[in-house]
Amino acid sequence: MLVLGIESSCDETGVAIYDTDKGLIAHTLYTQVELHAQYGGVVPELASRDHIRKLTPLILQTLEEANIERTELDGIAYTAGPGLIGALLAGSSVARSLAYALKIPAVGVHHMEGHLLAPMLEDNQPDFPFICLLVSGGHSMLIRVDGIGEYKLLGDTLDDAAGEAFDKTAKLLELGYPGGPNVSNLALKGNAERYKFPRPMVDRPGLDMSFSGLKTYTLNTWQAAIKEDDASEQTKADICRAFELAVADTLTIKCKRALEQENLNRLVVAGGVSANREIRSKLDALMKKRKGEVFYPRLEFCTDNGAMIAYAGAQRLLAGQSNDLNFAATPRWSLEELPKI
Ligand code: ATP
Ligand code: MG
Ligand code: FE
């Protein structure tokens, strides 16, 4: 089965073609990062317009790279939510119209299910059940996964998502948008001994997380440095290092707790923040010590992309699931509502 996947939930237009026999055969991505960088964050109206501009050319380019005709497609998968409503509608209306014209089924995919299943695009796929740490720009969740569509939310963030904390920290330190990669790169030059940031919520039971306190801690540390006339690049790097270590430690402690609670030893980490080196290295060490397994998407599939949507949609289409024309976009949508396949 040949499935075209379309992602447009935020500021990335992603298109891919997944073959359920051969795997991923083509994928293209257009990022709007430069467009939004001047505003320090995503401007929804500009995002929708840019998706409209880029969707058709990207679909044509992807078909060409895959060397297939549109009439060969068996189904279309598009991100139906959660995300920015205008951006979602841009992708879903293109997807629905194309499916209607080609007389093939279309399925609305949950963006976070796409992220969660992204490691399945690699050769070494995790078996079910596993614990998934899903950390992105808008979410920080720990989920027990027993199969596709069998998701139990074990923990969530009480305030900012992990990626959001990276982005806000970057903004405070004037490192540009999006913040994750910039904070992480500067942290490489930082001295880990200089500042010690708190590990939020680790002394409390449970699996919920909170990251907004770290942002305040960053702000206070940076303002103190400015007062002491020490607002140097090195100070920024030292703050980035302390911040990143605090996030990585916190996530590692929560993952360990989730694995113990559910009596599992298989961990999947996905979403934009799963690209972070420090977090990967701490989680690798945890799973090595536990003699368990850990899986990540390849770096380019940690952040938004069409491949993960094509994969997740293909699994649902294969199982006979599709949506009728009324199903357009769902800006708020819980993973736990999804049907099993
Ligand atoms: P959601 O998936 O929750 O709707 P999103 O689609 O905006 O949100 P993603 O595309 O999954 O989020 O990831 C983007 C986020 O990942 C940004 O917050 C970005 O700063 C963060 N990020 C990307 N690379 C890194 C990195 N190396 N280290 C830390 N954070 C990173
Ligand atoms: Mg993005
Ligand atoms: Fe995302």
C-alpha cells in the first residue's frame, strides 16, 4: 500500500510517501523557521499562508522523487490535530481534496501519534509494550504504549513543555528561535560546575513534570550575572549547560520511575527534544544500567516531518480505518481517545 503523508500542524510543511512493503520511499520538508524567527515565535496566520504556498509544490516534488504517479497512491494521511487550526486546515483540505479526486481513502492522523511512532521508521523497531517519553515544543508526556492506539497517559507537564522551556530559555538569553538546538550547542562550551539548577518535581511522587520554574531560574541567574557585570558569552554557555543538565536529569528520573511503575524495560523517546544529545546520553546510560532497550527516531525525524504522518496513517489505513469528508481538523485532541488498530 502506497500512502502519501502530509504534515502541517505548526511551522513545518512535510510530505512523504510510505510503502507498507518497502518502507519510506521519499520525503520532503519545508521549514518556516526563518519566517517566524524575526518575531521570536510562530505567527499562526503567516504559518497557514506559507503551508498553502508550499503544499502543492512539495507534494509534486515528493511524487517525482519517489518516481510514482499520483494515480498509484492507495491512501492519504494528514495531520488532523493537535496544532494550529489554520495550519491544520491548510494540510487537511489539500489532503481531502486530493483523496476525493483520486477516489482513495484519507485518514486524519494525531500529530503526537506520528511523533510517538517515528522510531518505527528505523530498521530496529521497538516491540510493544513500551514506555514512551514524548517531548516536543508543545508536549511533555510519559505514556504506556501497548499497541497502536493503545495509549495510557502516565504523566504530563503541569505547565511548559520541555521544548517550550528550551525555546523560552533561548529567548531570555537572546539565542534566537527555535531555542533547543541553540541552547544545546552553546551548552557544549559551558562549565557544568558553575551553576546548579533545581531538578523540578523529582522529590515528589508521580510522573508529572514541570518546567516553567527552570525558566524563572534562568532569568534570575542571568539577571544576577548582568548586575555583577558578568553577562559574557561564557556565562550564557554556563547557564545553558546547567539548564540542559537539569532538564536531562529530570526526564531521566521520570523515565526510570515510569519503567519501574509499569514493570517494563523498553523505552522510546520521541518529539523534537529527543534530538538533544545530553538527554540521549543520560537515557542511554539509564537503559544500559537497567540492561533494557532505548529507541529514538533518526535526528531529522525528531522534529515535525511528513514521514511520521505517512507511517502512522498507513498503519491505520492498513487496518481499514479512514475518515469521511466531515473530518477536517481537531486542534485539541487527546491521544487516549484514539481507536486501537
Ligand atoms: P508538538 O509536537 O508538541 O505539537 P512541535 O511540533 O512544535 O510541538 P517538535 O517539532 O516536535 O514540536 O519539536 C520542536 C521543539 O523541539 C522545539 O521546542 C525545539 O526547541 C525543540 N528541540 C529541537 N531540537 C532540540 C535539541 N537538540 N535540544 C532540545 N530541544 C530541541
Ligand atoms: Mg517546528
Ligand atoms: Fe511536533
